[in-house]
Amino acid sequence: MSTPQNTSPQDRPKDRPRDRPWLFRTYAGHSTAKASNALYRSNLSKGQTGLSVAFDLPTQTGYDSDHTLARGEVGKVGVPLGHLGDMRALFADIPLEKMNTSMTINATAPWLLSLYIAAAEEQGADVSKLQGTVQNDIIKEYLSRGTYVCPPKPSLRMITDVAAYTREFLPKWNPMNVCSYHLQEAGATPEEELAFALATAIAVLDDLKNKVPAEAFPEMVGRISFFVNAGIRFVTEMCKMRAFVELWDEITRERYGVEDPKFRRFRYGVQVNSLGLTEQQPENNVYRILIEMLAVTLSKNARARAVQLPAWNEALGLPRPWDQQWSLRMQQIMAYETDLLEYDDLFDNNPAVDRKVAELKDGARAELAQIDSMGGAVAAIEYMKSRLVDSNATRIGKIEVGDTTVVGVNKWLETTESPLTAGDGAIMVADADAEADQVARLEAWRTNRDAGAVKQALADLRQAAKDGTNIMPSSIAAAKAGVTTGEWGEVMRSTFGQYRAPTGVSKNRSNRTEGLDDIRARVDAVSDRLGRRLTFLVGKPGLDGHSNGAEQIAARARDCGMDITYEGIRLTPEELVASAIETDAHVVGLSILSGSHIPLLEELMERMKAAGLGHIPVVAGGIIPDEDATRLRAIGVAKVYTPKDFELNVIMEDIVTLVDPKAVAAE
């Protein structure tokens, strides 16, 4: 490794400039547009330099706040945006022409960008000066997040419609943030994260080539950005980012013939890992977040252009403004108090780093070749999904048996009660009246708009969707006419059809047998007593698309010898009860991570009793506060699990006990 010329701050020339820091963001939005606006203005006043908007699940999936599927989901994991009036309120007193805004929105990205453009024009902004990003990555929605609206091919078409439109009218806007963040959350190895994200980018660019002039294509390649995850193995994660840089340069040069180096630059933003935040000893999460930030800031040649950090207590519930401020201060200390930005890349010519980067690139190239042989990312969705489920099972298994240490979870469990989590105000609680308020304002909006203009705008939108015209102009016109998010989404669903993504969970047992012999024997014995195979229905009601937990429960139950039914996400309580009847289920397990567990489980339990299924035990898992767990048990839920219940075999034992005739008789 070469010796750096400047080995200490004293040796560094005093006139050597510091690099500009990355954009400081926090990912935020909740309850209502008005409440989120207050949070944004507060964060900006504390030194945040860009906005990152979190949308609630109805907005992400193209439903209005009063739709049946939206019940209990409004304002829970982000801000509800139902129409132009909400967008006005969200950015009131925030000059959009001067702001850099990231909107974490995918399936409804054309619609939310249209609302943003309309609101900016109302502010008097020059639209050509707008800066920011729409995530606009649909492939990972089928693989890991679940907020898709349409099937893959029309979804890909809308991604490139957005890109082509921004080329002409929003030259400073990033039209797509290829998102590998949720791939890692779903269990992807570094090689899979690299390959699946790059395969997505390739699918987009292959389609985009046909929508922009040939001479403009290299510049469009340069405007594709990425949104990545950084986990706790920060040396590997730093090497992953260097591999991303080198592979992207290689792909854009060799596959697309981009000659200008600035258009081959790998530009990315990051949120560090939320999957690794623990409910147990949550104060330790502060260290995890800091270490993970190092992975994307230490290496100058692979440094993030924007960083947003979760709050230390996000495994417990909604972070308070102070918690977000704490994460923001972490970034500011790194950028302004340390000397990190004063030096060249610290890892160039490091043999250990070079070896790891080469290893990651080789693994990613092998995966890319496999995906390419299958016809590309869209054709390989089912393959990639199954790989993620298997990789996540391996990850969880290592934590269960202690091969992977997680401090406070499977080692060093002894702890003193944390003063940070004490008291009633330790966790922010979403406004219980926010949903009713949002629905009332939505109804008023519909009443006060020009019905004729809305009808015409929807007709024009439907025609554009059918004939292949770029979807953006008609979407912007619809936004200005007063069309709602649900109405835009319904046009897309009725035009392109419904879609259910693959679950990645096959009916066949995997090869994993370690630690399962005793449970399999119990399942066999209980099945004999029941007179047929123990049958387990796993479901995800509501709009929550975080399916990792449900997939792993279903896969482990299958490997333990149970008959499992798992049909994926976005099922209503009514549909789940019908499935319980059809499969003659012995036990029903629901996974809900969006905070909508109370209304959804109350409805399910009522429907189970009405259908004569009140005797079937129901178990639930999710981010469920203790007081909510008590309430769920009071309405008849047999078991409640939270992220601290990471030992899947213990959960399997509980399920077997719940349906064992001998155990029930003993009670």
C-alpha cells in the first residue's frame, strides 16, 4: 500500500480545500401533510440540507384514504397525499425551486411527481430548476417491498416515461433511484444486492433507449442514481460500494458505449440498515447507525451523495423530532468536526480491500449472467425472489444458532433499564384522529372540485395509458384538475390489470434440517392426533408489503412438516377468513408491520367468529407495543410476537402446542 503524502493534519497544506459534504437528510412523514410540513421545517432549521419524504401505504399503492384496503394504514408509515391540496400543505412555506427533495415513491411515482410539479408551479417556481429524485424503482417492489400497482411490463413503461419526461422538462431531476436498500432488508447477500440492482438499471436503460434521442442517451445514463443500504459489516459494505462504482463504470462503458466519465459516475444516496436495529437494548442502535454510516462516507471514491439515517428507536415505534435531530447531528459531526473530507481516498491500493472488491464483483457478474440468460430482470423476478427468501433464511438461521452475534439479542442479554425508553413520551405516537381528519378533507376536496374537469382529465389519462403516450403530461393535467391518488391508481389498475407477485416460498421442503428433528416429530405426532396434516395459514392483511417475516415463518413451518398456505401480501380479512375455510386451517398467523394491527385483527377476529371459526387459534407478529399486545390478547389473539422473538423454532413449538388436541385437552 502506498504511503500517503500527508500523514497528519499538521502536514496538510492549510489552503487545501475540504470536500463538500453529502446532503443531510432524514426520512420523514406521518399523520397528515400539515403535521409533516411542521416536521420538515423544523428539521431544515436544524441544518438538514435536503428533504426525504416518506409516504403512507395507501399513497404508495394508489388508493384513496377512504378505500377499504386503506383502513388503519392512513398516515402510519408516512404522509398521506391524496390530491394537490395535500401536496400544497406538505410544502407550505418551503420554496421548492431551492429545495432538493427525495420522494421515496415507486409504483405511483409518475403521479406524485405530477403533484409536485403542479404544486411547484403554483409557488411560481421555474420547473426546469427543480432538483431531487423519485425512487421510481418497481422491480424491488415485486422482490421485497410490495407496493406495486400494476404488472411488471407496464410498470417498467411508466418508469421510463418519467425518465423521458424529465430529460425534456426537469433537467436537474433524477428520474430513478435504483433501490437495493430493500433487497438487503429482504436478506440479499452483497453479491445479490449488487447484481439485482444493476440488473434493474439495465432493464430500465434498455427500455429508455427507445424513448430518447441517441445523442441524449449518455446524459440520461448519467442521471440514473441508486439508493443503497449499508449494514453492520462495514468493511464489506464499503467494499460493496467500491464494487458498485467499478461495475457501473464497466456496464455503462461496455454495454452502452458511454464515453464521458461523468456520465458513468455511480451516484447514490443511502439509508443505513434498519433491519439490524434491535428492540432489545435499543440504545445500542446509535453505535450501529454510526458504524454503518462509515461504510458510505470513509471511501472518497465511493462516497454517498446523500445520507439519511434512521433514529435509534425505530424498532420500537415512530421516532420523535428529537430522535431525528440526534441522527442529523451524527452526520454533522462526521462532516464538520472530523477531518474526513480533507483527504484523498483512504483505501486506494489496499490489498485486502482490492481482494474483497474483486471477489464481490466476480460474484455479482455471475448473478448478472444468470439473470441475463433468463431474459433480464423482469423475466427473472421469480428467480430473484426465491434467492432472497433462501438468503434471508440463512441469515436468520445464523442468528438463531449464534453463528452471527447480535449484541443484546443472542449474546450479552443482561441489561439495565434504559432511561431513554422510560416514561410516557419515550416514543412518539401517531395522531389517532389523523385518519378521520384525512378522510374528511378528502371528501371535502371531491365536493369542491370541478367534476367535469376531473372526468375529462381521467378520460385523457386512460387514453394515454392505453395508447402508449407518455403518462406524465396527462398525469400533470389530472393533478391540476383535482384528480385523487386513488382515481389515478384505479385508471392504471383497470387499464393494465391486477398483479400478485411471487412469494418465493415453495411448497417443497428445503434442505435445512439442523435443529428441526424434534419439531418435525411433534408435528407428525400432532398430525396423527388431528387425523390429517397440521395446516397453517399465513397471511398479510392490509397494504403492508414488508413480507420478510411472513415468508420466513411460512418457510420454517413448511420445513417443520406443516401444510402451509401463504398467498402473499395485500389480502383483506374477508379473503383470509375465506382461505381459512377453504384450507380447513388449524391455525392462522398474521404478519403486520405497518402499525395497523389493531383494526385489521379486530376485523379478522370478528369475521372468524361470525364464520364459526372462533375455535381456530390466531397468532400475530409485527412491531406491536406492549399495550397493543395486551389489547389483542383480550380480543382472543392467542400469541403476539415482536422483533425480539427471533427464534423461529420457538414460534413453531408454540404453534404446534396451540393446535395439539392433547395440550388443548390438558388446559
